[in-house]
Amino acid sequence: MRVVKCSEPERFQPAGYWASQGLDTEDQVRWELLWQAATAETDIAKQVREHAEGCDYCGDVLDRYYRVVHAMKPQNVVDLAICPCAPDLIDYVHQRLPASLNAKIAAHVQKCRICAKELKWIASTDKSSLRPVIMTPRARLITGLAIAAGLVIAAVSVFAVKNRVEYRPIEDKVYSAKYRDLARLPPLDRQDLINAAPSSHWSSLDKAMSALELGDSRRAVGLTAKLISNKDEPGAEYVLGRALFRERMVSASQEALLKAEAMRPMSAYRCWTALQIALILANKPVIMRECDHLANHPEYREQVQKIREEVKRRG
């Protein structure tokens, strides 16, 4: 099992202001800052969002906070309940629970339509399993032949597996620690991306960006895939790349972001993002190319110079 940790724990040290507020652990500071990132538009919140874009651990926590914020809005109807586990529901149907727990589940089911449906389904499957099975002589013969054929296929499969070369699945590119600490994926620049899209795409692209910001990266992938199916569309291609990054499909994300960077109209913002994903994957040729593209840009010039020097120093 892969253990995911924060890539920059030094951001969340319980010192100074945080210590004065009674926070005494790194996790307490992290939860507070990530909640601010999900609910506020302050400079600190923006910086934390930038960090979460490149950090698996904080990105996952921020996604969950986005869902909570979405659920808290008055117009959104969301069912929130602590439901009993499936084994308890099954034991409840079969009357195998202690009286105290049985009473609690009975009261819960009266209010929770999800668990009520689960109970109906469990009861219906129990009734189906009690029906007698009647087999004609022909059915018995077919069943016997099927079992025999299954045993033969299983034996052949076992023999084939033993004689086959060990299977190694194709894996996506993994993150590299070589330059990753230099990377800072920027927040979505809606204006830049909208300006690059035809007006007929604005509504769908806006929905895709909102879905991505709320943590629904799969919906963002679906919306942008429709937009780029017929023509080159740098805004949609960019959002697709960011959504794929959230889905941990990093090499596919890099491909989409590099496509978006190369499309017209050109954009320094998309070029900067391509540089960040290249740093995360330690793709040195792309890093140097994007540094050249941004070398004279007033907004990114100083940062690019520092990145270029540090990459050359590390080799």
C-alpha cells in the first residue's frame, strides 16, 4: 500500500500565529488552511490552493472540503447520515442483533430512505434464494456437461499460467522527486481559458471549470472531451489536462497540457502550466523549452530564471 504524505509539511508548522490560536499540531494547521482554501479568496487561500494542486495528500483533503462546501449551499439537496454497515442491516433483517442495536437501526431506517431501500433489497434476495429449484433430466445433463467443461478449461488455464512469462502491467509515469519541489501548478485562470475558446463553447467550458474546482474531475473530463472531439480547443484541452492530473493520469495530463500550450492563440499562462507539469515529471527537455518560451515574459521572467538555474545545478 502506497503511503501518501504532504509534499511541503513545512507550510503547516504550528508556530507563531497558529500557536497563539491554540493549534499545536501540523495536522490542525493543515485542516484550517485547507478549509480556508475551499471557502475563501484571500492571498493565503490562493497560495494553499496552489500547493494542493501539486500535493496528492492535500489535494485529496481539499477535494473533500469542496464537496462539503457544495453540500452546505442552501440550493443543493444532499443526504448526510451515519448509516449502519451492511452486515448489521443483514443481521437486522434476520433478527440476530441485540435489542439495543436493533432499536437504533429500526429508528434510523424510518428516516433514511437509502437504508430502507437496502432492507427491501435484502429481503427480496432472501425470498428469491428460498425458492425451490426444479431441474428436468435434460437440465441435469446440461448442467453436468457445463461443470465438466469448466473443470477442463480451469485445468488448461492453470497449465498455461504456470508456463507463461510473468505479467507486468503497463504503469503510468510516476512523479519524480528530482524537481518536484520547484513546481507550483497555478489556479485556473478562467478569463485566459475563455478567451481562447469560441463563444459557442463558453457555457460548457465554464461548467467544466466549475466541476474541476468543486473536485468533480471526472465530470470535467466528460465535458471537455465533448468540446475537443471536433476541433482544436486550447481552453478545453487545458481543463482536460488538469482534470486528468487530479485523476492521477499524469502522463495523459502532460500530453493534454502540452497540446493546449502549442495551440493558438498562444498563452503564457498555459506555457507556465506546461513548465510545472514538466517539473513534476522531471521532463528536462520540456522544462528547458518552456523556460526559453517564458524567458522574457514580465510576469514569469524572474521565476523562470531561478528554475532554470536550479535545474542546471541539480543536473
